[in-house]
Amino acid sequence: MSVGGPLATRLAAVRARLDEAARAAGRDPASVQLVAVSKRHPASAIEMAWAAGQRHFGENYAQELRDKREGLSLEGLCWHYIGRVQSNKARYLGGCHRIHAIEAVRHAEKLVGRAPDGLDVLLYVDVAGEASKGGVAPEAVVDRAKALAAVPGVRVRGLMCLPPAVDDPEDAGPYFAQTQALLADVQAAGIEADELSMGMSHDAHVAVRYGATWVRVGTAIFGARPT
Ligand SMILES: *Cc1c(COP(=O)(O)O)cnc(C)c1O
């Protein structure tokens, strides 16, 4: 399929929307990086996005990430694991550029064993008190970030959130604002973290207003996920 296909068009439209949101917020568009969420889409879709210039890809099933990583060798491609970490699947997650949803210190300890150059993680914040979705309660974030940063080889790069689904993307704003404020608390505790992973297809432009540095966009780039 040609590089100028619909996927490339959608990708360019997403990037343009992010750039516009960044400028509107007085931010440098280059400070907002796009993670193309390719879960459940075939490797061929990743190849097309890569051909169109996309370099960061996110997956949230550990085995799927492992299989795609082993099957693809595309220069400059960086993998992001955006799913919840499970101990028994940690072995599939070596070589990731970022682990976006770390919660437990024991998971970080397990993963860092497979990361000779160190492990870059973002701490998953449970912004809406939805324990079923996982994440660390806001009041526990600073202590957990400190505990993670104390693990040799682990670098706490920032925070990640996944607000509840809302009809109006603006309604996600308070959750993004809370995560941004928590990042300031983490920094005040002496941790050099400056990344925020937040925003998806429908609300990425809102997240950018609240300082998102990684936005995780799937559907708007790849279309509906195959079931
Ligand atoms: C699937 C997923 C996304 C992408 O969602 P879209 O609505 O398709 O953009 C982002 N973040 C996480 C954690 C996901 O699981």
C-alpha cells in the first residue's frame, strides 16, 4: 500500500491537531510526542505508519508487543508498553522505550533485570478512584515514585493517567490537571520527572493543554480496532 494512503492522511491530521493544541497552549509542538497505539492492528499497519514517519508505537498486551517486536525490524522504531504490568508477563517487555503504567515496585524490579541500560517508567495514577482499572491513588503517588526511583536502574520519568470515558473531552480536563499537579509534587520531592502520558484519540487536544508530553492515540490513526 502506498505511503500516501488514508493511514498517512489520518496520522498527519492527528499530528496537526496536536501541533495546533500545543501552539494554543503556548507550548512548543515538539514537546508533545505522539505514541501511535497499534494494539490489535496487524504489523502491516505499523509498517505503514512507520513509512509515514511515525516512530513511537504503543501496545498494551505484552505477548502482542513481543511478537510484533520480533517480527518487525524498522529503523528508529521505539516501543511503548501502555498496558498494566503483570509479573508473569514481564519477560515479554524487554527493550521498551517507556513503560507507561507502572504501579508496583516489585514489577519495576522484575523489569529492570531485563533492561541493561536502565528502565524508563511512568507511574500510573488512578485519578478517578477506579480501583478496577488499576493505578496508584493520588495521595500515594509521591511515596510510590520515591520507592520506584530507589530501585537501581529505574528512572521515574513521569506520570500517566487514563481518565474515565466521558462524552465531552473537556470533562477529562480536571483529571489531566490533577495529574499535572501531582507531577509537580513528585518534582518537589526531588525526582527528576518531567513527562506526562495522557490523552487518547478523543481528548488528546485537551491533555496537551495540561502538559501532556506523550499522547497515546490509536483509533484516530489506525481506525477501529479489529475485534
Ligand atoms: C487503547 C488505548 C489507547 C488508545 O485509545 P484510542 O481511543 O484508540 O486512541 C490509549 N491508552 C491506553 C492505555 C489504551 O489502552
